[in-house]
Amino acid sequence: MGGQPLTSPLTQVPCYYYEVKVERKVKRDDRETWEETHKERAEVPFYLQDETGYIFVNPDKTEYNLPQAFWGELRPPALLSFGNAPRKVDPSLGVAAPTDDHLRNHINSQFTQARGLLQGSKIPGTGLMDKGLAVAQKMQMLGVSIGADGVSMDFGNHAYRFTEFCLPAGRQTSMFGTCTENPNPADENDRNLIKRGDNEKTYLISTKTEQKLESSLRLQAFFMIFIGAVLILGGAAVGLHSAHML
């Protein structure tokens, strides 16, 4: 339950939160590695409903524990004959994987968004800046990129990797947060909201069941305590060794 949801960029499902990361395969020091080129995130407030009623959720400064909605690669045209690129969509979403054209359009969407904002502004010189972005967008589509290493003319021969997380609208959701008074209630039943507390910093939204989420948090806490103990013992051993006591 909620207001107007967002649309996730890759899987195109209605949601209240999404995060997308794009990586490009590059060659560094004679070895191939994935380098992040673009990351975007968006979220909107929503209502959480159960058998007792509903409550407003302000997602500001929250952490999300969600399964991957989509993971996949986009191969350069020269490698298309070697089979389809690996792609995986969360089956519970009930949607198909994004097409090659959709993924290519997403790579160039950052230029489209920047040009749209620029054209809607009244900053002097926007026409010249828009032309510059248009040229950069065409260069990107041709596989010509400009970076710290200079101009790279690979003509689309890079492979890209995409990862998307999202909180689908209407999905069962578990939360750990602070319940407080809603300063802007819609009606008499909208008196409370969940947010990050001033003193209690735990604020988590997940599509896992409450039992699984609590189990996961206990496991994380155990490993944090274990790692902390190892670091303390390691530091003590180094100190004793330096003092020639070991």
C-alpha cells in the first residue's frame, strides 16, 4: 500500500525503492576487471498495511535487505555470435529480462536526464552545454569514451554488467525502525509513522519474513563480535611481540 510508486529502470516493475549499478569490463595492467561507471538510487515514502491498519513509512536514511531483482551482462556486438549473455531476473517479479536495446538505452540515459534538466533550466549558455552533452551522448553510443586515460575509441567493444535491487509495490515487507507521531496525517487513522530514530539507529526494510530477518541479523552480529575479538587478540599479540614478551 502506498502513494505513487516509482518504476524500476531495468525490470520495469512498480516499486518504492530501487538501486542500479552499471559496471564496464576494462583492461588494467594486462588483466580484465569490472569498473563501476554509473550508479543510481531512488525511493519514495509509502504505507505499510496489516490486519490492524496501516502506518506511514519515511524511508530516509534506511538500510535495505533485498534480493537481486536483476543481474546480467551486455556483450559487445562482436561477441553476440558466442551465445546469449548471462542474465537472471527474480522469478517472483513475473517479468522478462531486459533486452539488449533496453540495457544500451539505460547506459545512455544519464545523458538524456542531464539534457532534460539542462533544457528546463534558465542558466545562461544552456544551449552550448546541451550541444556538448549531445556530442558526448553520440560518442558514448559509438563506443568512444573520454576518461582519465584519454580518448578511448573501442566502438562498442566493452562488455557491461548490470545489477538492480528494488522494493516492489504490494510485496510483503518486514521493518525494524522507530514508531513516532506523523506530523502530517492524512486522516484520523494516519497518526503514526516509522522512521530512523534519533537514539535508536537500527532502521531496516526487507522483503524477508521477520523470523528470517532476525536470524540474519543475529548471524551478522555474531560475525561482528567474532571479528572484533580476533582483531583485539591480534592487536594484543602484536603489542606483546613488540615488547619482546612473545
